[in-house]
Amino acid sequence: MQPTSARPHHMAPDTWTLAVYAADWLRRHGREISADTWMRYELGLRLHVLPRLGELPLVLLTAQHVHALARDLRATLRGGTIRNVLRLVGQILADAVRDELVPTNVALGAHRRFQAGKGRPLNQSELARVSGYLAGCREETPAALLLVLMRTGARISEVLGMRPGDVDVDGETLLIERQFTQRGLVPHTKTKRPRVIDITPGTVALLRPRLTRPGWIWQGRVANAPVAHNTVGGWWREAMCGAGIAGYRVHDLRHTYATVLIEAGADLRYVQQQMGHANLGITVDLYGRFARRPRFEGLSVLDRH
């Protein structure tokens, strides 16, 4: 089989890093794929792969590196997204094998372990341990942000998109009308509809000190931008380690919020409104199994037949 690219003669095989080869791979395949697919590939590499593995020479890349990448991504991404990222890495390395830059594809089949799923809520014991760890955390911003995620059920992009004017301290409500995604500011929610949710007095207390600052409530190090998604993922991994749990993503705090409400007796329609689901069917599909079902007192009529 012919190599997929003509390697510059001045570059020895062991000087090709994943970042250099991935850029060349995108350039060559840009003619074969749609613009949307190219943008998705480029974003996946730039946000998830290259910050972790980009500087590694291809010849030093191992299956352990790929497994570590997948483990890191579990903190912030859904299984389906992780699957797509790992599949992309596998495609790139398959071409590197054909280009005779590496002997084997160390990412081959790695994506098959990850499937899109419904997520997994923390149980009561795990939730208590995480809350206890965060309560004693010295770093104020990481603890406050993770607690707000736990107590509002909002998507991470919605929390990062919060501005001081969104919080009604007296009414104990929060307006959610924008997102700050990994691509940047999105001036609407996932469903394209703003919503106002109830928040607890404890959540108000967490937010109150931040409401006098202009701009984003969770201002990051970059000017005019909130904390990065990957940073929040790192904070969550530290919190899990401190609480002695593992295997959950930041997004699972959203699932935890919904199940806690439902198990406490909240109506599913109220949960839908709080979560911002497009319709009640989504809420029922995801969380209906946690709802209390009152017994139908007339059920004994069936014994008469």
C-alpha cells in the first residue's frame, strides 16, 4: 500500500510528534471530508487530544497513553463523545502506520469501550463524601463552582455562562439563558429557550460574594472568558480523589441533582422545568425509574375475575 503522504526528507520518523502529524493529516483529508466534519475533527484534537498528547513523538506513543487520555476525558465528556475522540486518534494513527512512521496502531479499537449512555448519579453516601470534601476545600472557586453544579442541575456550559444579573437573591431564583461552551459563547440554551430555576439559600450564599464583580461569575484566567471546561474537569477529578470515589463525570452531577429531587418526591414536570429538558418525555426516559409511584387502591378488583 502506498503511503498516504509524502514525508519531508529533512524530517526523520522519530521527529514527528502527534501534533505535527495530526496537522498534516487534517490538511490532507480536508479535501475528502465535509467542512463540518473537518471542524469537528479539528476541535476534538485541539480541545481534547493535543493538550495531553500533542508533544509526544509518534514512536513513543503507547496504548497506556491512549488509556490515560480516555480516563481524563471521562471527567467531562459523555461516552459517545469519548468514543468519537478515540476513533479519530485511531484513524490518524492508522495512517501513520501506512506512512511507516510507527509499527502499530496503539489506539486500535480503544473507542469500542465507550458507548453513549444515560449517565450515572452518585449515591447518597458518595454525594455526602463529595459535599464534605468540598466544604473543607481551601480553594474557594473550585469548591463553590462544583457545589453550584450539584445544587442547580445546570449543564456545565450553562453554569460557566452565568453573569451576576442572572441571580435573584431575594427571590432565590437563577435565570439560565446562555452557555459558554468549549467553542465559546452561545447566546441561548441547548433548547433555545431561557428558563428560570429555583435555587436553595445555600446556593445563594455561594453565589452572593461573586455578584459584585462585572463580567462572568466564574471568571477565568483568560480576559473576558470564564473558567475553561478542562479546568473544571480537573477540579472534579481532584474532588473525587479527595472524597475517595472514582468513575464519574462532571455531567453526572446533573444526573445526581435530578435523582435527589425525584427521590425526595418532586414531580417529574417540576424536574423537567428545573433541568431545562425540551419535553417531559426526556425527563421520564432518563429519571422515571427513580420516581415514587403511588399504589392504586383499586387494584384488588383484578382478583374478582
